[in-house]
Amino acid sequence: MAQRRHHGGAFKTRVAVEAIAGHKTVNEIASAYEIHPSQVAKWKAEALARLPEVLSDGRKLPSGDGSKKEARLYEEIGRLRMEVEYLKKKLGLYPSGSVEG
């Protein structure tokens, strides 16, 4: 049984760009690179699907992610404050019975 061939990103890109260009048929490209025609079609479809993501403006932050991250950070801050208060109380750094807030 033959080993599976692993193709690098540069090879896949070259095949996908050639398929997108449309100068040759999928079968011609597949025979030139010695791969199956369905693989050429798969790489072409994947490249076309990811192009908008690759070419999008990277300066814009995705909406909604900031508020989730902020909420998680505030939750962690609260948890850490409670731990500090607990440790101060256990170590006797507060006068007995009074806990400052």
C-alpha cells in the first residue's frame, strides 16, 4: 500500500491559483501536478472561501469579542480581590472583626 503524499502550502497555493485562473481545465492541472482532479477542485474551493478572510481589513476588531473578554477579566479581578481579602483576614492583617472594602 502506498504512502499518502503530503503537500505543502506553497504547492497547494500554486495549484489553487492555477485552477482559479482558468487557463487550463481541472483535469489538465491534475495531470500536470500528478494529483487527483477532486483534490484540485477542493483546494480551489477552499482558496475561494478563505480569500475574503485573508484580504479583509485586519485593523478592525471583531464586534462582540471585546465585551466577552472584558466580562471575563472583571470576573477574574473580583475573584482575585476575594482571595486577597481572605488571605489578609487569615494572616491577621485586619483588626479583628473589621474588613475594609
